[in-house]
Amino acid sequence: MRSVFSLGIRLLPDELSRIPAGGIWWINTDRQEDATSLVNTTLAQQPPDTRCALVTMDQPPDNVIASELINGPDKIFLFSMPSQIKALNAFTSDLSKNINPDHLFIILLLSGEFCENSNNDKLMTWLTITSGWAADNAASILVINPVNNLDSQTARLMGKYRALSGLADVHFLGDCHQYNVLWWCNDKSITGRQQLSISYRDGHWDMLDSEDHTPQNHSDDAQILSHIDVLDGAPALSEHWTLFQTNNALFTEARSAVAATIIFSVNQVSQVEHAARAVHTLRLQRGSALKLIVREKAACLRATDERLLLGCGANLVIPWTTPLSRCLTMIDSVKNQIFRQHVPHDFALLMNAVRPLALRGYQPWETFCKSISDLLNSPLTPFDSKGVLVAMRPAPGLRLEQALTLCRPGRTGDIMTLGQGQIFLFLSFCLISDLDKALSHIFPLPVGDIISNRTVWFEDKNIAAQLVEMRSSSLAQLNQPLPQTLGIQDAMNIHYDEQGWRRKPQPITLLSGKQQDPQA
């Protein structure tokens, strides 16, 4: 009888993939589809004679198992339970009543909101009790937990190394996934603090070949290649500085650098994408030891532009208000720095991630909710900086539809809808500190004269929770804008002559009734 099971990620070393009998291993994912696919690949990884059980929460297990699953155990015991802590407390006893837990491999798929809505002390108590039950019955439990706030859920389990034999998380990066192993104990060894790149393609999870971009020879780490504008007209400060007239010339020279410092200059919006492409190319081709800096020479970088440059691999973006003396200090601070952040290979993916929604103005209820949800699920946008959601009630005496006509967002990505007697407005990539200023630009009149009260959500988890509530609204709670005038009246009293269309004057009677004789 097999007592050691395997995680469904191929090419992982044994110390990170083996799951022996008698313990609990916990994996968090930031997407529901990643959790489901990991369940299926783990099942497919087991030999036919494996005693295996799948327990799902708030959904039938048949909906989780892929129809194309061919490999795996000959027989899988299927169970489901509600998303409640009481059901989880009865997990071991209910399982023991239906199946012999001896040397049983149990995959427990939690629901997305379960851990966030559960009392932390009760959940930790369940872990301690269940860990002892697994050890007594030589059973192995793999818990897969899809969550919205992955880092927060992983952090709450950090101190439970006595109850958990393993803790890891799978983070989606756009073109691949990052597998972070906090610790993993099995019959081979105890491993901790591992970070691997994995990918899900063609129904399989695979570990990507590790590429060490850190060069061994740092002979040029003292060299600084810079655009001439970076020094504000000053000459090269030492023999280590080399100045270039254009960013193109600088990029050409930097293609042969290994660990030098490269400083681009940007002074208008049209240069941002070109600089981002140059940084992205150098980071992927020349590796992680290269120091890439962008200095803003005029007020042209928006918050999304700065995120794009940092996402493409820039170590530092220097604002235009920074004086030269402070600029040189900041350049010095990145020396000997190794860039560790993941950079997607697809530049278009980075561009789309930092761009606002390709919508503006009024949107139907479902379109509004789906657009914001897609933005929240983007892995390349910064955490808790995706925008602000505002629910506004009109002032007394003002109809909801009338207030909507006064809401005139001008930026692409700012959208609104009607529902539940309120105007819902989403300002993409707007900071909470800038909300009042943004509303003053959107409404032509003082905001207090149009809106009586408002509710604001600006954290990702709060916006996501509000979207769940909005999507559960009935049709009766939704509002529609005033209907537009349908049809176009044809012009009357016109005729066509040799020169074009002309209107024929018609007499109009201004007074009705008989006119009185002025001689009478």
C-alpha cells in the first residue's frame, strides 16, 4: 500500500513534491481556476491503486474533477460540505463514518471566502486537532485554498509549523506562476524558503527551467552610462561616467553592459513607451545585475507610467522635482543591487496591465461589475491601488437620473452605473487622497449640491466584497437611465431644386379669431 503521495507539479524536486502519510499540507492560490487545476493534476499524479478522497466546499465535487482526467486513482471517494466552520469541525468524524481513513490521501478544496470569513482562533484550533487525527490514522491531507488576499492568508498560518507539515502559495504573474514554499516537510528532508517559477499549460503544471541571470563577471559595475540631460548640463563627473546625446545611443551601448548603471531621461509623455521598451529589453537580455534608472526631467510621468517602468524592470524612477545632488545620492543607492522581481516576457501584457479600463461613462450593471472584477484580478497592478469605488445618493429634490446627467467623467477608465437607488462611480487608479479633487472635476456644480451622502471603498478586498453584494442584487433593485427620444422627425416643407435642398416658407397665423377693425 502506497503511503507517500505526490503533488501535481511535474519536475519538482522530491523534497518539495512528496507528501507522506500523517500530516497536513496547505497551499494558497490567488485564483479559483488555479486551485481547481491543481486538484486535477494532483489526482492525475497518483497511481491507480491509491486510496484517495476529494472533499469540496460549497460546490459538487463532480464540477471540480475535469472530464478529461484519465490518469489517477481507479476510485475516488467524493464528498462535499457547506462553507461553515461547524462543517469543518465535523470533517474528520464525518469522514471516518463513511470511509476507513487509514493511509488515505485527502484533498480538501476550500471555498474562496471561507478563511476570510472564519474566526482565526477556531480555524487554528481545527488545524491542531485535525493534525493529530491525521497522524493517528496515517492519513495525508492536502488543503488547497483559493483566496483574494493571498499574502494575508499565508501570513496567518506562518506560526503553525507544528500543525502544518507544509505551507506554500501559488501566485499568478501574468505569463507564469510563482510557487513560494514557506516550509515543506516529508520523508526526504525539511525544506524552507524556496521560490520557483511554474507554469500551467495543456492541462499540466510544470516547473520552469531555472535561469540564473546573475553574471559571474562584474567588471563594469562601476561604469555609469547616462543620457546627457540627467546631469542638468554638467560634464561627466568622473572617468566612470559616459554621456550620450539620445536614449537610442544609450540603449545601443547598454546592450553590451553586464552590471553597469544605465540612466535614461524622459521629458515628455511620448517618450515613456520607448523608455519602457528599452528597460524591458535590457532587463530580459542583460540580466538582473544591470542597474536601470529613469530620470523624469519634466512633469510628464503619471502614476500608471511609473508603474509600467518599474514593472518592465527599472530599479528606480527619479521624479522631476528631485535636485541633482539628491539624484546622485539615489543613483549611488542602487549600486551592487540585484533585481529580483519577475518581469513578464510579453511587453503587451505589461502595457495592458497598467492601462485604465477601455471604458468611460455610463455602463450597464453587469458590464460595470465585470470590468472592475477583471481589473482587481490583474496580477500586475499594484495591491490596493487599483482605484476607488464610490456609491452616491442624490440630494433631496434631485432625481437619480438627473444626478446621473451631471456626472461627467472625462478620463478613460472612469465608469458609472445606477442601482439600489445610488450612482456607483469607479475611478481607476485614483488614490483615496485625490477623491475630492477628482469629484470636483467630474461634477460641473459643487458636489455637496448634487450628492447628499456617499460611501467609499478603496482597498481591493473591500471593493471585491462590495462587487459580490452588487452582483447578488435583484433586477427590481436596479435603475435605468431615462429613455432617450426614439426616432428622428423628418424635416418638413422642403424641396429640391437645381442647386440643392431648400425650405419653402409657410404662412403662420399668430393670432386666432377675427381681427377687430381699427376704424370701429
